[in-house]
Amino acid sequence: MKVGFIGLGIMGRPMAKNVLKAGHEVFCFDFNEAAVEDVVASGATAVKSGKAAAEAADVVITMLPNGPNVLAALSGDNGIAAGLSEGKIFVDMSSIAPGVSRQAGQLVEATGAKMIDAPVSGGEPGAIAGTIAIMVGGEEDVFESVKDLLLTMGKSATYVGPLGAGNIAKLANQSIVAVNIAVLAEALVLAQKSGVDPASVVEAIRGGLAGSAVMEQKATKMLTQEFSPGFRINLHIKDLNNALTTAAEEDAFMPLTAVVRQHMSSLEAQGFAGEDHSSLLRIVQQLSNTVLGEDC
Ligand code: NAD
């Protein structure tokens, strides 16, 4: 298959390489020339614009930061939409607001092409290993026609519903993860303030109902105050903003998500937006006047 790939950042670069490894032809574009050169060294062809990628390809994938970036990449004389036509498929794998996905869908459908939204979870390690989970919205037969291509990048590709539904699933994922991390921080600080070793508490409860992938991946970072990303606070703020905007549009009640979004604002104000989201612990530590591992 001929695949256009636009957005070769932390996630897009290894994903494009996995598409290449599976034997597809890749036409890639990013503003970052070093990223393009790296993917070209793995066998891709560099093109000068989104339009050129779409003209050369059957399927065009984007992996961009947020909705405005996706709309910008689609638009204009050199944008992706200018190179799309009937029979082509546009797959946006960025995590964006579902309403913006539907807006992008209108730009794509005006060209005769089809669009699915297919955001992912699993982070950079999953993107490198080809084990990300992909959640898909759009027409089901369009999804089926690119499913094998998606599975060159991930271990699962699950159809959720119409266009935007993939991003609804992603926002659900991001809300659950954010609140889970925040309450893990509260529980560890509770143990510490009570004079009980937080590491022993993790050990004692990980096999029970409170055990989770979040606990497995984030408890050690919290216990050692090691907050290198991982998944950055500023990207998680973007996702929670999209979740809360969508909640407002749909009259959905999400107070826990809103509170954790506020914790993240405080981290941003203190200059920690580039840290891993496990640094939510900092807020609970500050307000409890303790640091895990000290004064226990
Ligand atoms: P990133 O910032 O590392 O990469 C984005 C890339 O897009 C950059 O290389 C940038 O130059 C390029 N870009 C932006 N606008 C462009 C345009 N108009 N044309 C061409 N290139 C353009 O971001 P990332 O971490 O790879 O994340 C991408 C998406 O995946 C985001 O929506 C993010 O929320 C989501 N995501 C990230 C992770 C993670 O762990 N990093 C995990 C799951 C999902």
C-alpha cells in the first residue's frame, strides 16, 4: 500500500517505521527536517507538503499534537485535502476533540475521500514496539479496509462507532488515567502521613481491586520522585481540556476530571508541565506538607 505519513514526532516517527517494516511504501512530511531524514533513512520517501503526500498515497495518516494542527494540515493550497480524491482514505491518529474530528471529516468528504479517527494509547514504548491500542471511529467498512495497515502499528484496532467515536474512547481513557494517578498519589501520601511505608502499601494492595496498570507503571516513579516523561503533563492538559469541552457540549458531569485538570494547572504554573503526569504527586505532597520517602 502507498501510505502518506504526516507528523513524525515522539509517536509518529516509530509508527511510520513500523509501517515501512511491514513492506508498505511511505511518503512522509513534517516541519522537522531531522525527523523526516530519520524516517527516510529507514526507507521512506520525503515529500514537500501534505498535498504531495496525499497525491502520492492511497491512505494518508496524520499524527499531530491537537485538533487545530490537524485542521491546519488539511487546509490551504498545500494542505492534505488538496491532494485527496475519491478512493483515498484519511486516517487521523492524533488525540483531538471529537467535534474537531467531525469538522475535519467535512473537509475530507468534500474531496470525495473518506476519513476515520484512530487515536492510540500505549505511549512511545508501545509505538516503538508496535503494540499500541488503536480506537477507531468512522464508517465500519472504511475501517475494515485499513485494519491490516493499522495493525502494522498496534496490537489491537477496535471499532467504536461513527466519526469522532475513536476520540471519545481516547478521552475516556485519558480521564480514567488522570483521576487514577491523582488518587494513587493521595493514597501514597495517606500512608506516609500515617507512618506506614507507602511501598509496602502498594505491595499489599496491587493484587486486589485497587491494583491497576496505572499503579504498576506510576507507583515506582512516585516512590522515587522520578518524573521524567513518559506522558507529559502538557499533553494530558490538552486531553482533559478536550474531555471537559466535550462534556460541556454533551451535558456530561465530570467533576473529578475537572479537579485533576486544576491540579495540572498548578503544575503548569510551577514550571512542571514537561514532567510525567505522575508528578501530580507534587500537588498532594505540597498540600499535605510531606515528601514520600522523607520524614516517615
Ligand atoms: P510530538 O509533538 O512529538 O509530534 C508532533 C509532530 O507533528 C512534530 O514533529 C511536529 O513538527 C509535527 N507537526 C505539527 N504540525 C504539523 C503540520 N501541520 N504538518 C506537518 N507536521 C506537523 O507529539 P507526539 O507525542 O508524537 O503526539 C502526537 C499525538 O499522539 C498527540 O495528539 C498526543 O496526544 C498523542 N499521543 C501521544 C502519546 C505520547 O506518549 N507521546 C501517547 C498516546 C497518544
